[in-house]
Amino acid sequence: MIPRPAPTAGDTAWFVEARFGLFVHWGLYALPARHEWVKQRERLTDAAYHPYFARFEPDRYDPVAWARDARAAGMRYAVITTKHHEGFCLWDSALTDYKAPNTPAGRDLLRPFVDACRAEGLRVGFYHSLIDWHHPDFPVDGLHPQRDDEGARAANAGRDLGRYVDYLHGQVRELLTGYGPIDIIWFDFSYPDLVWGGKGRDAWRSAELLATVRELQPGILVNDRLDLPGSADFVTPEQEQPRGWVTVGGAPVVWEACQTLNGSWGYDRDNLDWKSPEQLVRLLVDSVSKGGNLLLNVGPTGRGAFDPRARATLAAIGEWTDLHGRALYGATASEATPPPDCRYTRRGDRLYLHLFAWPFRHVHLDGLAGKVAYAQFLHDASEVKRQPPALHPSRPLSDTVSAASRDTLTLELPVQRPDVLVPVVELFLDGNGDGDGDSGR
């Protein structure tokens, strides 16, 4: 049977239907444009980092365009960094001066994003860092930008982690009371095993924080980075693709892979490791074929725009999702084993064969003989002819169907590959297919 994750406190029904979301990493690090961890990587002090705060003027910020680009790409939800590890806040927090209204931006940048997403029918999520390299009470530890400074350990003498955690909890309360219903809170991250100054559930008072979240926003989805085993609504493999349906303690769970366009989360001007639209569609299909979602990141520029390369990539993905949505939204894993270089997704009585590589003339589907009533390409509904299996073990097989057996369905493909990023064959099952197609709610 197809795995069925156990119910969680949050409402995952919409999440496993949506399958594809936008991640947005945006903050002061967009100005140096050298990765979102630039402060940590380059050991920058607050004073050295301050010019980015003083010059943050996103005059091209257009969250309506962001939301439209996301919707056109086929995304159904969006998650934005309210505060990353640098400590800078996009909203008008009453608890700090280190926020967008106090920069040349001069205003709350979070509210228009939330409004724009809702206007486009996108669910809304907030990423919020548990870490804060700017806050005066956040201790210098093995991840901190000043970790190698002379006297770094002594600098902690006047810092009070408890005061910082009060601040952390207070800001989460602001976010979950000031912007209406929020669908996801995406915390990042715990590191209890770090040799110097590791922080996990006890440091963050995670159980208390989670209780606050559940009280303020019943039904919200909470990720797995609070270091509270068994508490998450979904788990978040980062920049890697699982080999199968993700499990925790041997049990299947709701999961979401988070991936970047070029290896950086924040805007990184000189990073040219851009994934192609075809690679990204394959990541999306691979996730859904294993029962998961894909959260794909864009890092806007310091002026507040999506890089033209990012917009072009989203548009290309959107051409594919527009034609192939039936194989994506509400689809999930199949028990059937796909041919090499292929993936299956399933929704109800329809099985979708995603062809990552294009074979010559024939593709053999083990275990599906007699179980498929009709086959067609999804992008144009053109019929894909089926060959009958061998009727008797002694029957000679032609070269073209030499891999066939009595339980194998052979599809006849055109020589020319369809002009789509990943061709998909839609197989209409006759009721004897694998499992019931439940999407894992």
C-alpha cells in the first residue's frame, strides 16, 4: 500500500495537494550579494555590516509581481524570511530597531507580500530564524561571525540567552497575531551538537514556543527544526533529494525538499551554478513521486526584484506545470516500479509516467499488463499505443519487445521526443492498479 503518514497537529491536507511552493530569502545580505551567510563567512562585525542596513533601499520591490511569477510557475504557496540569521527584520517589529522601517525602505515589507500572495490565491508561510547574530544577548558560539575574534568567549559575560529567547518568542507572537491566518511557520535552525555553544530545544525553550504557535494559529504547519522529536507536521531535507518516501523512526511522514536555483539562498551575484528548468522540473517530479513537496527558492536583489534569470526559470517551469498539473497537484507515490530513468506519480485512477530519458520507440512497464485501459501524452492528449504482452512463454518475441513478459505493458513512443521539459504519459487504470492513490494526508 502507499504510505499514509500519521495525522499531525497541523492541517497537512492542503499541503500535500499543493506540492510546489516558493521560498524567498531576502534581507540585508542581498546588498553584498555574496550568499546569505556573508556576515558569518567573512567574520563581519556589526559595524562592518551596518552599511548594508544604511543603504537598504529596495525601490524595485513589487510583491505583486513576485506572487504572480510564483502562481504562473505553478506554485501554490510561498514562504518568506521574516528574519534570517543576520537578525534583520522585514516587518515593523515593536521589539527592535533593526528592521526595514528604519532603513531607507521606510516601511513594513512583510505586509504587502502577505497581501499579494493572498490576492493570487497562494498560501502564506513565514521563515523565522532561531539565530540572531545582531542581538546583543545572543551568545558568541561556534557559528557566530565573531567566533574567531580575540576575547570572543569573554564577550559572552554580559550576554543573557534567556533575554534573547524572550525576544525570539515575542517576535513569533507578533508575526502570528499581526498578519491574519498564517499557513506555515518555518523555523531555522537547531544545532545542539555543536562543540562550542550548541543550541537546541532547551536553549530555545522549544516546547513553550511550539505551544504558543499552536495556541495562536491552530492548524498552522510547523517544520522540524525546533529539536523537538515527534512535534513536526513536516520534515525538511535541504538541498538533497531523498532516495524514497521520507521516514522518521521507520514511519512515513509528510515532507518537503527545499532547493535553490544556484546553490545560494540569498542573492549571490557571481554564482553561476544555475540549475536548468529541466533539472528543476525533475526535482519537482522526483519529490512528488516519493510523496513529497518541493519548496524552490528565489533570492531577490538588493533593489527588491527577482533576477531576470530567476524569472525566466520560473516562467519555463510554469509552461510545464500548466500542461502537466494533473500529474502534480494532489498526486503522490505509486507502488509500481518505474522503468529506468523514469518516475511514477499517481492521482486516483490515473498513473503518470514521467520520462527523464527518451527511449527509442518503446518503453516497458512491468506489472501493468491488463491494468491500463488507455494511454496518452499529457501535454496534448495524443494517444500512446500499447502493445500486447507475450501470450505464452514459448512465443518468440520480436526485437522491439524482447524485454516484455506476460505482466509487462509496452508503450509505443514516437521517435521524436515531445518538446516539453519532461514528457509525461497519462495511464488510465482500469481498477486493478496499485493501491488507492491517496496523497498521504
